[in-house]
Amino acid sequence: MEPDNLKSILEDVKAGRRTVDDAIEDLKYLPFEDLGFAKLDHHRQLRNGYPEVIYCQGKKLDHIQAIVERMAARGQVNILATRAGRDVYEAVKKVVPDAEFHELARIVTVRRVQIPPLKGKIAVVSAGTSDLPVAEEAAVTAEVLGNTVERMYDVGVAGLHRLLANARTLNEANVIIVVAGMEGALASVVGGLVDKPVIAVPTSVGYGANFGGLSALLCMLNSCASGVAVVNIDNGFGAGYMASTINRLAQ
């Protein structure tokens, strides 16, 4: 439930347009609704500023359908479902026809509320084309949360001139997300060029000794550049959400 919806209910009670019992009926699902297989946190938007996000990987399609349907029924909320394949999208679309599928990002969205655009930009930088799914997960997440996103893709350290050609754009951003696999060195390079917070995202892209992203994760955690923070391997969503939180503080 959005704060504006809650305020409207309370104002209706105060003005006599709605009874206390009616208001209780509207509010009884706060703070959560128990579906048996899931407890929907309808109160999260009031606490955190954005509704609960659905992580789809490992969930049954009918469970995802039910969660989306109940979230949509509880008011004007935007819905973000991550790690979603086309099968998830087709299932969601049956219950919420206006759902959109961001295939590369593996995200399904339902946008019912126009979020006022935040001032300032978030830059999403990827080392290689193989890192794009994680980079797009970060970018789409940030956009859905109301941010303007600048994308700089395939600018890894193997061709440093490609990154340096975008130095002005990097410095115009409030927050920078750097997505890289292999040895993950790009985050340190970017961190040494800017005076903005850098959120590093290690990816599982790489040959055997990459260890599924562990080498990139350790490289980023041991960065000698100041102002670099690190999220988990392949966690584009976490980076996009954190970048949005930082950008919102800058308003």
C-alpha cells in the first residue's frame, strides 16, 4: 500500500466518507498477507519506499502468478520480478495483462504508478558483452525505481581507451555501477577516475580459475581505489537498488 492510499483512507474516515469498519477491511492485510506458501509484505512500501520485489528463480509458476495477482489487487503499486524467464512472463501476463518483459535483464515489470524522476543519473558500466545480463538487471531495476540511467557497455580494461572516452559521462553521474567478470579489475580503474560512489558487481563470467565469479569478487573486495563497495556475484538487482537509494539521498 502506498502512503498516499493510506492517507486517503484516514482522511475518508475523518470526513465521515468511510466507516471505521470499512477502513479496517482495507487495512487488515497490513503488515502482511499469508498465502500459505508466501507471506506478502504489503507494508514494505511504507517502510522502505518501494513494494516487495519478487525473486522468481526456484519458485513455481502458479506461486508467482498468485503473488503478482495479490500485489496488484492491493492497490496502485509497481511490481518488479527478477530472474524471470519467458515462461514466468507468460504466466504473469495471464493474471496481469499489462506486464512487460525485459528479456536480457530477466525482469518482469508491472508499472501502475508514475514515479517522479530523480535528479541526477546512475551510470551502469560493463566490462564485456557477456556481462550484459547482470548489467541490464541493474539498469532496469534503477530505471523502474525512477532513475535516469546511462549505459556504457563493453569498456573493459583490455581496451582502456574505450572507458576513457566516456570519462565525462562517468563524472556526470551521481552513482556508478561497474559490472565485470574475469579478474574484475574494471571497478578499481573506475574508482580511481571519479569522486562518486562506485558499486562493483562481480559476475560469474570467466574461465576455470574465475571460480564462478569468486576471483572477480575477491579482486573487487581488495580494491585499492577508495569509494568502491561490492555486492554479491551476479547481483545486478542489489546494485541497482542500492544505487537508487544513494541517488535518492542526493536529492
